[in-house]
Amino acid sequence: MNISKTDLDALNAVVKITVDRSDYETKVTTVLSDYRKNANVPGFRKGHVPMGMIKKQYQQAVIADEVNKLLRENLESFIKEQQLDLLGNPLPKASEKELDWNAEQMDFEFELGLAPVFEVKMDQLKKVIRYEIDPEAKMVNEQLDYIRKQYGKLVSQTTPEKDFEITAQFRNEELEIEKISTFKFDDLKSKKAIASLKQETLNAVVNFPVKGLFKEEEVLKRALSLDDDQMKALSSSSITLEIKEINERIPAELNQELFDKLYAPGTVNSEKELKERIKEDLQKQFEPQADQKLLNDITEFLVEKTKFKLPEDFLKRWMQTSGKEALTPEQAAEEYAKSEKGIRYQLIEGKIITDNKLDITFEELKAFAGTLIENQMRQYGQQPDQKQIDGIVSNILTNQEETRRISEQLMSNKMLTFFKENAPLKQKKVGFDAFVKEAYGKA
């Protein structure tokens, strides 16, 4: 057997493999002999079928099978030995003449798409903004008000007033709606409905047109768990409310008792310190959004600014046969157009990982998976020990799909840390609303 490579250009090559009969003849003879031992042919005892009959029926298929095995094994070895960095998989090159499986020698050619050679320049990332979201005083105060209400107490009342919580049974017999939900006057748009409710007491039953009742129909849709069609039908109808509860929510006092409920006793001792902790918590809450924005921006920037060519024609041909279903040339071209950015970033990411030794070790993967499991369990109030976590991690890592998902998450974290530590990013501190407006163009 002889293997050689011819470079067509920097991104395309052809590997030629010459297979001699002697490379596979012994194996073919062994396989045919096994067939003969087990063949059941009418008129012949088992194991006594003439070899000529066996060859006539099976030899060409066996030769094809053994030659394909040789091609696959030797092509893989050659690629590994030559340290070829490929895009896609080798494509068999069609021959102009029909293959003679009985020839003394057969030639096969495979097209290769080669990964480009390029450099990733980190200094170009100086134009990318790394946002630090700094919650405004208004947001901190709103969160403080929410906490005080959450830890406050409900005082039952008999007549609704502004800021009181009204719990009512919502009914519409025609649409078979019957749901209990809570709202406040601030949720309502209809002045007539507000004036009417102010005159009612517990157990009162009132009926209002749905259209224009709430400031946002989406609030009512969520409260009643309606789908789009049900909400559309209800909008042209009316809804009956039976008042079940009227409650005034008295905010919790800003005292040491509240501070110690929220944080470890003695760590917060004043309203000022509480606001500082709330601000820190909000910053942590917003950090993943800023990080995701940063990673997205870096990805887009590197793909745009890191210039290299791809073996485009090869990749389109490869895409025609690489999926579950074969694609037409037009479909493959469309698929390539959709995938090109992803291919480019995979190459850029791979280059950064290789150059900076960021590969994931199995120990890192186990530790990361363990942290994910522990955090998830603690969210549900569980206190797992290390033995429990290790058992769950071992089980998860036997699932190929889960392992791939967790590995991608870990690599994303490693890349983000690498960029934060090594890229000359432009730092910018903004409030949350300003971040949303500046980063996404939304008010």
C-alpha cells in the first residue's frame, strides 16, 4: 500500500492511496472460508459448499468491505501522522472509470479541506466595551421597598383602597374560566371599574367588560393562565369578580430584626449598610448579562477582524453529504452561508485555546459539574455532602450529551475569564437602564 498527499493550494489537498491485492487477499480468504463453514446451501452439507460458489456469490462484496476498512484505517493513521488539521471529513473523489475489484492494484483519491493558518491579535479588542452594571439609587430603593413588603405583614380590610391587594375569583362561564388571582388598583385602567370597586366589600360580586379593564392585557392573560386564542375571545366579553380577600400590606420596619433575617446576624446593622448589600446583590445579579454581552461582542469582533480564507467549495460539497439527508448544491450553499460565522469562530476559539493552553482537563470538568450540581441542590433547600455530589456527577458524565453541554459551558467560562484577564478591553460603568439602551438599543 502506498499513500501520498498532493497540495492543491494552502486550503485543499488530495490524498492518493494505492491498494495492492496482497494488502487484503489473506483477510478476504479468511472471511470467505468462514462463510463456507457456515453457509447453508440446498444440496450441500454444511461446510462442504464449493469455494467457487462462495466466491461467485460473496467475493466482490467481501473485497469491497475489506478494502474500505483498509482505506479508513490507513487514511486516519496518515492524517494523524502528518498532523493535518482538517475541516470537515475527507471526501472520496469520484473516478472517471469504473472500479475493477479484481485488479491487482486499485487507486483511490480523497479530497481534504485544510484549516487555515492565521494569528489572533488580542490588541484589536481594545475597541470592545466591557460593561460594569452599577445599579442606580432608584433601583436600590425599589428593591428595598420590595423587600420590606415581602417581609411585612398583611392586614385584612373590608373595603378596597389604593395599594391594597384584592384577591378575587375571576369567572366567565362561556369560556369556562374560573381562577383566583390578586391585583391592585394600579393594575387597572378602567376608572369606572376602580370607582365601582371602591364601593364594594368582601364577598361582593361585580361584572366588568374585559376590554380596557387592565392597563396591560398581558397582566390579565398571565393571571388567568390564558393562551392567545382564549385571551382574544375574552377581550370581547366580560368577566365576573367575586372579592375573596382585601389586604393591606404593611412594610417591615427597617430594624435589626429585618437585617438579621436577610443576612447573617450582625453583618448588616443599618439602613445604609443594607442598601450597600442590596447594591452588591444587584451587581452580582446583573453580571451574567454583562458577561454574555461581552462574550457576544468579542465573538462578533474577532470573526469580523480576524481575516483568513476557508476551503469554501470543499465545505459546500462536504455539507451535501454530512447530514442525515443529502443536500442539493443550492441547499449546501445556503447552509454554508448560515454556518460560516460559526465555523470561523470555532477556528478562532480553537487557536486561542491551543496557543494559551486552555484545554479542559477531566478533573476541571468534574469540579465544574460538581459546583453546578451543588448550587442547583442548594436552590431547592438541599444540603448535599461531597459523596452525594460525586455520585451525581459520575452519573451525569456517563451521558455524552450532558457531558458535551457542561464542557461547552465550562469552556465558555474559561474563554470569558481569559478575555477579561488578557484583552485590552474598554471598561465602562453604567446603570442598568443605560446598559439596556446602549447595549441593545432599547429604552
